[in-house]
Amino acid sequence: MTYDEDIARDARFFILRELTEQIDGQSNSVHLRRMLDAQGIKRAPDWIVTQMNKLGELGAVKVTMAGEIAIAAILPAGRHHVDERTVIAGVSKLSDIV
């Protein structure tokens, strides 16, 4: 795996974890970008939306667009991945990051 692929896998995990910490299990691409910046993953807004859409393709989140802002809502598969009950290929596990 390349460095860029590792960063994308880690970012997807951080996005899922952030969604589990929200009361309603949702967040938008602006908030998620700030959170990823704090994790040292500084990427363009389009890159963040691409990672959200990838999580959608993997069945971990549902993504809806509000204009140019993407909103992600965590699905059971995403929650199970964060809780390490299942593994979603293409998303880091907490044990991979720590």
C-alpha cells in the first residue's frame, strides 16, 4: 500500500469515529475537514467528500448533498467497524492507527 492509500484509510476511520461521537450520528464535510486537519490530515474539500463517498460505497455511511456540502450519516456497518465487531476493507482499524 502507498502512503496516500494509508492516509485515505486512516481518514475514513477518523470520519467513522467522529460520526459515532455525534448524538445523531451525522456530520458534514466542513466539520469533518476541521476534524481531519486536527488529526494532521490536511486535504482539499473535494478529497474529504471523496472519502465520504467511498464510505458510502462500502456501506458504512449514507451520504446526501446539500448544495456543495456533503452530509454523512453513519450506518450500522460503520458503527460495527469502529467498535471492531466487523472489518470494512479499505478502512483502517483503531489498532492499525495506534
